[in-house]
Amino acid sequence: MAHNRVKVVVRVRPTNNFAHNYIEILEDSKVVVHSNKHPIGHINNQVSDWSFPMDRVFHNAAQDSVYNDCVSQIVDKALDGYNGTVMAYGQTGAGKTFTITGSTENFQERGMIPRALSHLYQSINSMIEHSVIVRVSYMEIYNEILTDLLADENEEPKTLTISEDAGLTVVKGLNVRLADNEEEALNLLFEGETNRVIAEHALNHASSRSHCVFTVHIESRSRTQSSSNFTLSKLNFVDLAGSERLGKTKSEGRTKKEAMYINQSLTFLEQVIIAVADRKREHVPFRQSKLTHVLKDSIGGNCNTVMIANIWGEAAQLEETISTLRFGTRMMCVANEPLQNVHFDPVLLVKEYEQEIKSLKMELAMHDTLANRSNVSYETYTESQQYDLQQMIRRYISGSLTDIEIVNLRQVKEIFKQFRTIVLSQEKEIEARMIQKYNIDLTADGSKSSRRGSDADGGVGETDGTGFGLGVAPPTAKLEKAAVVETRKLKSRKTPKERVGSGGKKSSQPPSPQEEVPELPPPITPALSSIPPLHPPSSPPTKADAFEEFKRERGSEINRIFVENKKTLGDKKRSAKELAAVINKSKKKIDSTASLLANMRAERIAEEGEAAENVYEEEEFKLLTELKELKKEYKENHGELKSVQSDISYCQRLVDQARQRLVQEFDMWYLESFVQLGDQTRPSTTTAPLTAMAPSPSPQTVEDNQEKFERLQLELMMENPESIPYLNAKKKMEKRAIYQPKMPGKIKSTVRNAPPTVMSKV
């Protein structure tokens, strides 16, 4: 594991009043600061000179020099899968935002983010063997409130929360936008810049009043190798808000409140850096503030980090300069552990595992051949092999075979599979016997198994020598109201002759031809349902009328089965209700008899003493005999009720299957008989394609001032092609600032952010 400390460079803001008497920049990248000389004659033991060794010092340096020395290597590492962070720290007005974002007025003065995006996409275009996806997010922390700078204007503001997933810090609810090219990425950058909170300050007329984090998410996959691994990396650009001394700047109102939040978060950041640099510290307070929690991965984590310490080299800002340089030296003590973020694609990983399994099978077969085990097979059993194994299991179950020789694990799994097949076939035989016993006929497909009720009926009461408990009938044994209503409807629909026949009297007259039930065709199958009707109607009927017609004609057989099964289910439910009433009545008799017997025994023992406890009188013996008979009757009725409940469950499944089959067959019949035919016979209506009239060009075209400006700008852009995406994104940002309304719900500052301008030189 490679250890890499944070790289810290110093950038001095250009000024005409540079304090040469107090600040010295040596050749070995060391900054020496001298304080004001004390009057002669006074003894003062305070430190007056400070020396701060840094990695690099930039004085009067251009943007490209800072980028090439500090940021370009981090961008290259990010493409290889390593996380990177570029952080700008310093006092208010020292040039942090100018360093990170730059100026849109001059292409040569663009900041680290635009240059990194240009470098990133140029490298991606040259990486022919890799497929790279770039996504962008932009977030600010204003007064300890997280805000998404790329949120849609029409959406309500989301509450952003910071969480940790697999050791990585994640901001939930933050928009991550896809950027296919450099222009789209720059457009997202400028869109977020216009939503930042800035305000006029004593040290800067457009001071950033919030911490901002611009993150580039990079996903890279290989196009030539069929590997399941890919890299995911993050490139963070952090623009920290400037620290200030309230006693010196005299800020008031909103600016004072913002400065208090900024100084507090920067103080917590310094505490975290001191804790991380101390190897003996066990706890690091990353969660003290939103800023430190977001930067957890960048400070002492899996990341390549560079901090640019911006200082203002004037005598009036000497104290803030010393504070910034002291913070930079502490940051140099932080050690990071950058690792390549390699992830695995589950789909490709499964394919690799399948190929590996195939090769292992071949190798195992070769070893079996060398060990004279050529009869061992690791492939799926054929039908003949399954049949032979099933016959062997049947002989083992019947007892004619004492043992089954185990060859390999695949054979064991196949034996269990055939055991399950045999059990299911026996269940089907039992099911067929029940259908034959209760005269139930259903030709619907699907497996049906008999399911007995559970023995746990919630019985209560004491147990005696017979070994069973007493209880009441379960509530499931009651007949549902819907079934009672349906039964009454069926009875009311019977004709008078049917009602006489149902009374048990046989009619002496032979049935008339009208009363005979004709033989119905078999249930509808998909092959029969695909036959269209001979005379399709001009307009399809309603589904209710079509359903009645379907039940009379093609679905008559399924409808007959459904009605018969429903009638059988009603009979079973009535039987269950009667048995439940008998069981409840027996339970009451058992309780009263047991209570009477207990009272008689208690009275006799109270009169005759404990010696008469094992002696029974004649009346007690009669009650005891009656109690045993009642319990025996209760047990028989309860067992019969359980059997009826099992039959009810089975019949209910048959009714549900018949109902589902009836509805499915009707839907197929209705679709093929009416809907599809209606679509075929419907006349096709085509409309002629619309043609637009192009305006005739005017004989003479006169350019206005705007068109001339755009033409000249295009000519200048062609001289420097790298600036085309940058200037196009700038145009879109300016148009959006003019024509689009302000974002609702955003924090309103004293001065709304405008495009960044050139850093003013004093």
C-alpha cells in the first residue's frame, strides 16, 4: 500500500504593493515571513521570524504554470482509477475562486476546472482501447446547509444528507449529470457558478460566501479485454470560502453571520487535519461539520490531494498570510493512501465463472479417466438414465433393493429429484381417488394436491387418560355469507319440476326431450379458441353480453364444471357448519358434566375427608361414564370436521381454477373473435405528409452588429480550436442568465453571482 502525503503549494496574489521587507521567497520553495520590528529598549521574547517550507511557490505565475505543475498529474491518475482532490485555501480576496474557476473574460485566464476538463476529454479521445463515461456534480455548503447547484429549477429543493457506503462518503440526493463532451461539462460548470451565493465584501466586491465542491465522476472500461473489472474514480475541486478576522473587516449583518459559519467550519477543518496528522489519535472528528464530513476521503483517505494556499502578499494582510502558511505546513503532515478503485461487473463476472466451470469439468473428466473411473459422468442425466434411476429407487422403497451405490454428488442430487417425482405422482393418485369419491370432474391443467388441515385447532380444557384435548370449533368452519346467498339464488332459479325432484320423489314420467342434458363439447383449448366465428358482427358487443354468449356456447363445458364444483363446495360448507354446531353443543355438555362431577367430588371429600378421594359413588360413576362417552363423540366429530375442512380447501382450489380458466378462455375468445377482426376490417386512414414552405431568400442580406460580432468571433475561435467548447458554454450561460427567471427557493444574497471576472490587480 503506497503512502503519499498531501502536496501543498503557495500562490501569491499579484499586487503592486508586495511586502518585500516582510515576505521572502527563497529558491528552495521556502517562504520566510518577518514580523514588524519592535522598538529598541523593550525586551520581547515572541517569535518574529517564521520559515515555511513548501512543495512549490508561485509568484506572479500564470494559470497554465499552476495547472501543469499541480493538477495535470492528478487528472492522469484519475483516468487510471485513482481519486484526486484539488483544494484552494486562503483568506478572503486572496484569489481562490480565480485559481479554481478562473475568468470567463479571457480564455487564457481560465481556472483549474476548465483546464482539467479540457485535459480530461483530450485524453479520453486518445484512449481508443477504453470506454470512458464522465458525470458531473456541483454542490455548495452555505451556513452549514448543503445545496445542489445543478438542481432543476422546476423541482422542489431536496434535502441533501451525507452518508458512508462501503467506506466511501456519499451525498444522497445530489444530482449527477452525464457530460458526453467538454462543452456539456463546461455548461454544467457555468450553470452551477451562476447559482452560487456571493456578496460584496470589504476585501472583495464579489466574495464567495460558501464552500463549493465540483466533482467529476469517471468510469473506465476496457474495449479490447473481456474482463469484468472496471475503474471508478472521483476528481474533486474544492473552493473553500475565505477566512477573515471580524475585528479587522468590521463585517455586520448577513455578512457577519456568514463569516461566523465560514470561520467555524475552517476551524473544524484545521482540528481534523491536526488529528489526522497525529498517529496516536484514535478518533478523528470528521462529523463536526458538513465540510469535514464531505472531505473525509480527501483528507487522509484514498486520494491524491493537492492544496493551493492562496496568500495576499501585502503588509496589511501579514497576519492572515502567516495563518494560511501555518495551515499549509500542517496539511503537509497528512498522509494519504491512494488506491486504484477497481470494481467488478456482475454480468461479465458470471460469464467468466461459467467458462472456468467448463474448463474445470474437462480437467475433472481427464483425472477420472486416468484413475480408471471412466463410467462417472458430470453431465445432466438423460431420460433413459432418469428412468433407470427411478426404477432403482422404487425397488429400494419396496425393499427388494437393500442399498444404492453412490458415485458422485450429481447422482445424489438426481436421486433426491426422482424421490420428489415419485412423491408428487403418489399425491396425484390420491387426488384422483378423491375426485372419483366425490364425483368431481375438472379437466383444467395445473397440479392439484390434497392439503389436510392442521392439528393445531386451538383446543382448550383439561386432558384425561384418553390422551386428547378439548376445544371449540375453529372460526374457519363457519359458512360464509356469500356462499349462503349464492346457494339461495341457485335454489330460487330451479323450476318447479326440479324442486319436486330434489325432494327425493322419483317422477313416473320419463324426461321430455327438452329436459334432457345434451352432451357438451370438450373445454376450449388454444387450438379451438383460435377459430374465428363464421359471421363476425359489424360492431363488437359489450363484454357482459359476450360473456353470457360464451358461457352458452363455447365455454359451456367449463361453465358446467364451475357450477358443479361450486355446488359441491356449498354442500361441503353446509356439512362443516352442521358439524361445528354439533361439536359446540358437545363441548357445552362436556363442560357442564365435568363441572357437576367436580362439585360432587368436592362436597363428598369435604364431608368424608381425604380418605374418600379415591372412592367413587354411583352417581359420580355414571357422570364419569357419560363424560367419557361425550369426549369420544367429540373426538369423532372433530376428526370428521377436519376431514370436511380438507375437502373444502380442495374444492375451493378447484372452483378458483375453473373460474380462472373460464375468464382466460373468454378473454382469448373475445380478443380473437371481435377485437382482431375489427382491426382487420377497419378501413385504413392515411394523411398526406405535411410540407412546410421555406421562405424565399432575400436578394440582399445585410448583417447587423450582432451578426458581425459573431462572425468575427468565429474567425478568432478558429485560430484557437481548443477555446471553442469553452466559449460555446460561456454563450449558453449568458443566455440563460438573461432569459431564464431566478431559481425559486434559492438563498438570496446581497449580490447575485455573475460570471467570474479577472482578478483585480492593486
